[in-house]
Amino acid sequence: MPCVNIEKNRCKGCELCVTACPQQIIRMSTEINVKGYFYAEVFDQPRCIGCTLCGLTCPDLAITVGVNAVVYRFFDSPITIGGAS
């Protein structure tokens, strides 16, 4: 299962991760970090699909996504292109 880790004291509250998350499981905290910003937090971890878009968009590198060796299958059958299999 994917796991999103947000280092709250590195976050500056830009909200780019909130917008980037396709599952909409990241929100801004109501608490303030040591820098004086409202930081991002994950509120529904089990819904994470491990896409890493939150981490890729974070300018402060405050987000890491661990996937724990889970492989997601996006297609049940092989993809064929131009009739070749």
C-alpha cells in the first residue's frame, strides 16, 4: 500500500500538492508549523494510489511517497499496437 509522508516543518503551504492529488486526499492543516505556515496533511491514506504527483509538484521536497513493493496493474490484457501482440 502506498504511503505519503509530508515533513510538516519543510512545507511552506503553497497547496500545489492539494491541487495535484487525483484522489483529493491531501488538505491543509489547521495547525501551523515552525515556519509559521499551514502545512499539507494526508487525511485519507488508504485511498492513495501511489502516483507520486504530490511529491513531484512539491517545490520544497517535503513529500515522499513509499509504495512498499506493490505493483499496480492498469490493464488486464497485453496492449496491442497495429495488430501486433
